Amino acid sequence: MPFLITARGATHVGTVRKRNEDAFIDRSDIGVWAVADGAGGHGAGDVASAAVVAALAALPVDLQPGEKLAEIRRRLSEVHAELQRQAESTESGVIATTVVVMLAHGDHFACLWAGDSRAYLLRHGVLTRITRDHSLVQELVDQGTLAAEDAERHPQANVITRAIGGAGELELDKVSGRFEDDDLVLLCTDGLFKALPEEQIGILLMAGADPDQLLAAANEARARDNVTAVMVRARESAAAI
């Protein structure tokens, strides 16, 4: 049975920062959504996240699924190279951004990502993280030298190991799957999950929270970073998100 895909997104500067260097895009017309969390000195982070969003905004509408995936990879690689060139000529030293992109076609979906912006899947009342952070603390957790519950409080929790515009060649990880009725995929920047425990995010989603309500909860918890969330719902009926 074909799935109806609906989506909503929201972003907020948070309670501490003066500039929002997050960005998101909703291309429901072609089944592409993304969030990006910029990083860089002198406010360069918003340049990086905006470049990713602009590249995805320009995707044509007539691409087949395989072509769309290849074109997204190509465009992100171009942004990666351009940000590296810009960084060489600035004092900031780095102009980079995390990204997590979701694609959907029929009953299939896929996520591409670099950095620690995440994708979660809420299915049958269970919230599961479907991406793996490219970060120093994740590597420590994988090595068994840091407990997962201590990762967000680690002094180097903000150190990412991959990014669009980061050092070296761009590496994007990919995960794919098939929708079940009433699946909800949440794309978010670290400002959300560092302000709210995953358990609380799951409770809010199961209670029907929309992106604005997630952001409000994060700000109530004194979010110390920009906060962005995009929710993508897949249903076999015509019900809205």
C-alpha cells in the first residue's frame, strides 16, 4: 500500500546563543528532508548550514530514487570542497556543518549523515536512534572507555569527527529501511538531545508533540545550543501529522 508522507520542521536559537547556526529543509515535494548544525568561528557556522540547505533546495523534481541519492551525495561533496576553500582564506580556521538527510520513496527510506545530528525512528511506541554519531565521545563509548549515559556530560562532547567542510574527504554514512504504518522519523541537531534525555523525547513524541513543542520543551530545559527538529510521518491513511 502506498504511504502518505507528511512533515513539519522548526528551529530556534535556544536560550544561550545569540545566533542560530542551525538550518533545515523540507522538500516534501521530492521526499527529501534535512537538518544541519553549523560550526566555525566568527559566525561562519550559519554560512555552512545555509550552503547545505541551498544545495538541497536546488534539487530538481524529476529525479528517480537512485539518481536522487547520487545527486545529493554529489551536491554535498561540492559544498564540502567549497567550505574547505572558504576556510583557507578566513581567520576562522573552519567553516563546517553536520548534516542528516532523509529520503523517502514509496515504502522505502534512507538517511545519510556526517557529524552528530541524528535521526530517530518512533515505531509502535518505541524510539530508536537509527544514526550513529561521528563524534569523539561516540568513539570512546564504542571502545568501552566511556559509559553511554555519561557521553553528553563529557567535556569533549561537542567534538565531532566528520562534517561537511571538515578535514579530508567527505564520508557520509547511510542507513535504510522500509516504513510501517504510522512510523515517525525525527531529524534533529544536538541542541535537542543534549537538552532533553532520549526517554523524554520519546514520551513527548508519543504524546503527539510537534516540532515547536519539542523546541519549547528543550528551551524550558535551558537548551544551551541552537535547537532544530524535523518530523516525517509515514501513514497508510490520509491522516495528517
